[in-house]
Amino acid sequence: MGTNYHHETFPWKHIVGFILSLVLTFAALWIAFSSGLATKAILVGIVVLAVLQAVLQLFMFMHVTESDSGKIQTINMAYSFFIAIVVVAGSIWTMAFVL
Amino acid sequence: MKWSEFFVTGEPLIYAADVSIVLTVIGIVFILTYFKKWKWLWDEWLTTVDHKKIGVMYIISAVLMLFRGGVDALLMRAQLTAPNMKFLDSQHYNEIFTTHGTIMILFMAMPFIIGLMNIVVPLQIGARDVAYPYLNALSFWLFFVGAMLFNIAFVIGGSPDAGWTAYFPLAGNEFSPGVGNNYYAVALQISGIGTLMTGINFLVTILKMRAPGMTLMRMPMFTWTILITCVLIIFAFPVLTVALALMTFDRLFDTQFFTMANGGMSMLWANLFWIWGHPEVYIVILPSFGIFSEVVSTFARKRLFGYKAMVGSIVGIAFLSFIVWVHHFFTMGAGAAVNSFFSITTMAIAIPTGVKIFNWLFTLRKGRIRFTTAMLWSLAFIPNFVIGGVTGVMLAMAAADYQYHNSYFLIAHFHYVLIAGTVFACFAGLHYWYPKMFGHMLNERLGKWTFWLFMIGFNVCFFPMYFLGLMGMTRRMYTYSAGLGWTPLNVVASVGAALMGIGFLVLCYNIYYSARYGERDMTGDPWDGRTLEWATSSPVAHYNFAVIPEVKDLDAYWEMKKSGKGFEMDEEKLKPIHMPSNSGRPFLISIAFFFAGFGLVFKWFTLAIIAAVFIILGLILRSFDDDDGYYISVDEIKRTERLTRKEA
Ligand code: HEM
Ligand SMILES: [Cu+2]
């Protein structure tokens, strides 16, 4: 306690991050519903947009670059990455027999 | 939905429940009004952001849910006691095993554990509150309204009836019309959000708010297990959130994620459910390991054996728990490679678990053991949990699991780990930390009665189920015929269940009895404890520590006592203490969540949208909230401390 969390300046970073996130989300919606691309291309497109948005949010909202606890951040990111791979690749592998 | 279907009708049991609910509500309102307690309720409880009070509310809710889930269990046992019973019909039986499982795991085990961690973790690390007290209140109230929403299902609209795992296609609109499974999707979603926030809150609390000198490797074992549990929560719960959202879309808006037709993939639900579900069972067992570690080391009067190995094995278990989920559906047909991989990872979990068992045994070795109630639960845990673990390894062999899967053998396995693990731990923790919550002890004599009744009842109830499983009895069947030869063991199991019920009643009586006649704890350290929570008064002062302790050793308080000082407080060193202000907003936002959820369940979207507007309004108000808390003056601290500390 005791730390002061007041923002003295206007939170530009958050506003820009928010607007960019909205743009990316609507872009994904557009690709999925109205772009008329092939299914594969749609999938690639929305996955790329999702990863972009994740990175964007990490920098704009989560302040990855501002923290002093670099070690914890690194472990956290590495582990998140590991879990993401496990969940996605693991599910695909497990469910491959019905695909 | 027709209005005539709004209230569930036609069952005498349901009418009885209606009556008792109405009577209870009238009773509560009457008592609060008669004793003029409304303001007290609002000021002291509904608006509190104090981690200790929030913890107490979690535990009270958990005990109530244990009652509800327990009644479900007894109804099931009654139906299964003899062949061809007509006590419950198949539909009613389906509803009851569904609510039993869901309530016991999500609304009993989770809040009990979270309640204990709320009360104990800040004290163990020498902090004055959690990192985000306001968020903590919101977590609790979201859990609470989620639980209440789930619990009204059986009188309003109808219970979910597709099992606590809610497998598709059964849980989809086609086979489960009606609102029952909407309740499942929405109520779990709401309380799940609360749990996720708790995970974040306690992770930050433990990483950032430890007292000076408490390095990670000097943290008490319970705190360690909570830290790792938070990691599990943070990584596992989002999967549930997404899966439930897809389920909600399927049920409310006729999307086709998990349907049989139109490219839906019903088995994907099972896959997603268990990606969350397996870590979830470790979310409730790891803190239990922490509780047993504290209790065993205190009552063996020894430092925990192999602290580093303990930490290593918790981290190992947490890591492995994310790569074993397929063992819940070996029979789905994924093929030999997939099954072998997950079979091996599953068996590997037994290794770190075994390490821990040996650590407890070596902690006990040559200890001067005191057989308190908390210790009895912990001692009983070891052999009982081993039975559950060993049968788990049997289930882990994919080929053999084709025989065991979904039989009573499985039922016995997970009750041996969940009851002998989590439930025993909750009872041990309750007895152990009770003076910290209420300032008096739970009666030991009654506590031991509960222990023996419940522990013996548990074994009598569940041990025969291993054999029923081997004899071919499958789970979730509502009746069986006489010629199968299952009757004797089923009768035995029901007797055991009744014993457990009696044990629970004795526990409730104990809570009442101890509140009236229980021994006050004047020392703050009734068990001769080792960790910092015992350096506070009982019940703990609002601000926990008048001065923040300096930690020099793993067993910080033990070290202070051994060096002859105890936990000294120099009145000169006191400074005003900064505390967070109470707020009614978490409660009100959660009420809005309740109505939003209720609207979704019945597809009353106007109601849902209006409630959602209130939720967003609450968030906006919070963003512009400038309340920085308040200070407790040095004079007031001195007064409180003189009252509670016995002067040496
Ligand atoms: C040595 C450690 C363990 C092993 C090897 C193990 C293995 C397994 C396996 C293979 C299954 C699936 C069996 C089937 O469906 O046919 C299972 C089910 C289950 N296990 Fe464990 N387990 C272990 C520990 C635990 C613990 C510690 C808990 C919880 C505290 C737990 C809770 C459950 C539950 C709730 C289920 C059944 C869920 C359901 O189908 O409704 N297990 N276990
Ligand atoms: Cu599992």
C-alpha cells in the first residue's frame, strides 16, 4: 500500500490500444462474414489478427515493458505460451480422429 | 417458456422445498428486522472488503452448499439402497446427480478452499489485506450469486440434468430442451469469473505483499500451494469461460459449435471441459496438501520434512496437470498414440504426489504428535488418499480404463481423492484456523465425534463402490434389478452415507455449541503454531498486524518464539495504518449479474440487457472512484492492541 496509482496525464496508450483492438476485432468479423475468402484463408486471417491483438494488448494495457520484475514476466509469458500450445495443438491432436 | 412452466410442479419433494425456502426467507427477514440487524448486515458484511470477513462468508456459503449437495447425495443413496426402488424417477435422479456434482465441486469445495485462503494467506505472509480488496469482494459476490442462481433452478424452471460434465449432444437443445442447462451454463460462468479474479488477486498478493525477509523459499507451505493454485486458476479457468460461452451460444442462439449436425463437434465439449476440468481437480487438492502440511508440522512439532522437495513436487504436479486431460475420455476413440501419451503423463503425476506422501510421513517420524481434531483429519487423509491415488493409477492405464470407465470404480476413485483429500482438508483447516476467524475454539470432543462418524462413514460408503464397479454397476443409473447381486453392497454404502450425514450434523451442532460455550482463545496462539498467522490476536484485528513483522526463517513465528522474544510490538514504532474503504458496489454489481443471468436463462433478453447496463454502470462508477481508503490512527491501534494482547 502507499503506492499512488493516479494517472496524471490522459491515458493515451489505453485509448489508442482500445481503438486498435476494436479495429482488429471488426476486421476479423469482416473476414469471417463478408470477405468471401476460402475457409483456410479465413482461418489463417483471423488467427493472425488474434495474435496481433494479443501482442497489442500486452503492450498497451498490460505494461509488459514497464515492470521491474522482469524474471516473473518472462516465466509468465513462457508458461502462457506453453499452455496455449498445449491447449490448441493438444486439442487438434486429440480431436483429429473426428476431423 | 410458458408461465405455467415457470415454477416446477408435480413433485411432493419440490413442494416441500418451496415451503421450506419461503419459510427460511421469511424467518431471516423477520430476525433481521426484529433485532434491527439490517444496518449491521450492510455495514459489516455486504459492503466489507476485509479478507477475513470475505473468507468467513465463503466458508458459510460452502457449508450451506455442503448441506444442499449432501441432501442430494442422501436422496441418491436412498434411491439406490434396494433394487427397483420407486423413490425417485429417472428424470429426478438425473437432476439430482447433476446438481450434486456441480454443487460439490464448484460451490462447496472451491469456496471452502477460497474461504480458507482468504483468511489465512494474508496473515501467513504478514500482510494487512490482499492486493485488491475491492476486487476480492466482487469475486465473492459473483461466486455467491452464481451459486444462488444455480440453486434456484430446481424450483424455478427446472434443474439441469445432463451431469456435472454436461456432455454434448445430451446437454444441447435437441436432447435437453427447457431451461435447466441454461442455468448450468450461465451460473457457472458468473461464479467462474469470480474465481478467475480471485486467482489473479492472490497471485499478486503473494508475489508482491510478503513481509520483509520472507523470500519465496521462506513462504509457509500453505501459501506456496495457494500460489501455484492461482497459476492453475489463471490458466485453466479461461478455457471454461470460453467453453461455457460456446455452450450458451448453442443453447440460446442456436449456434452449432457442439451439435451433431451442421459441422458441430460434440466431442469438442468434452475435450474443452476436461482441459479445464483436470486442472480444476488439482485446484481443489493442492491447497488441501498445503493445509495438511501446516497441520502435520504444527502437531508433530517439527519443521516440515523436505520443504524444497515439497515445493518442487507442487510445481511438478501443476505442470503435469495441464497435460493429462484426455484420461477422462480414453474411450472416446482417439487412437493408440493419443491414449498412450496421456496414459503415461497421468501415471507420472503419481510420482510427485508420492513424494509428498513420504514428506508427511517423515515429518511425523519421531515427532511429538498431538492428536487434535485437525491432526486426526490429516492423519486419516494419508492412507485414504493413497487408496484414491492408487486406483487413479489403475484408471490411468488406457486399456484397462475401457473396463473401469464410468463404472462405480471411477466413482469410488474420485470420492477417495476429493473427500479424503479436499473435504478432510477443509475440516482440518476449519478446526485449525477457527480461533483466527471467531476468537473461540471449535469443541474438540464434538470435533472428534464428527471425525470418527464421517471418516468411518466415508469408508463404509465408498469402499464397496470399488467392488460394485468391478461387478459391473455403472454410474448414473437410477435403479437396477434384483438379480444382479449388487444389493448387499449398495445397502452397506447407504449406511455409510447416513453415517456421514450424522457426522455433518454433529459438525453443525459443534459450530452452534462452540459459539455459545466454546473456549475463548486469549493467546492468539492456541496450538503453539509456527507461522505468522499465530502472531496475531484471535480474532484478528481489522488491520492484522500493528507493525509488519520481520521474517528471518521459514517457520517465522516459531523462530521468534525460540529466540525468546515472541512477536514484539514497540508502541513507539506504530504508524497510522492505511486501510481500504468498504464499498457496496461489488454487492450491487453482483445482484445485477444475477438478474442478467436470470434473464439469459429464460431468454428474457430485455431483462438481461437492462441488468447488463447496470453492470457496466457499476464498472464506470468504479473507474471514477477517487476513494483512497482511510487511516487508522495510532491511538486507536494502541487501544485495540492493549485490549487484545495480554500484557507480559
Ligand atoms: C495419482 C493421481 C491421480 C490419477 C492417476 C488419477 C486418474 C484418473 C483417471 C484416469 C480418471 C478417469 C477415469 C475414467 O473416467 O474412466 C480420473 C477421474 C477423476 N479423478 Fe482422478 N486421478 C488422480 C488424482 C485425482 C485427484 C487428486 C482428484 C481430485 C481431488 C481427482 C479427481 C477425479 C475426478 C473428479 C474424476 C472423475 C470425473 C468424472 O468423470 O466425473 N483425481 N482420475
Ligand atoms: Cu483428471
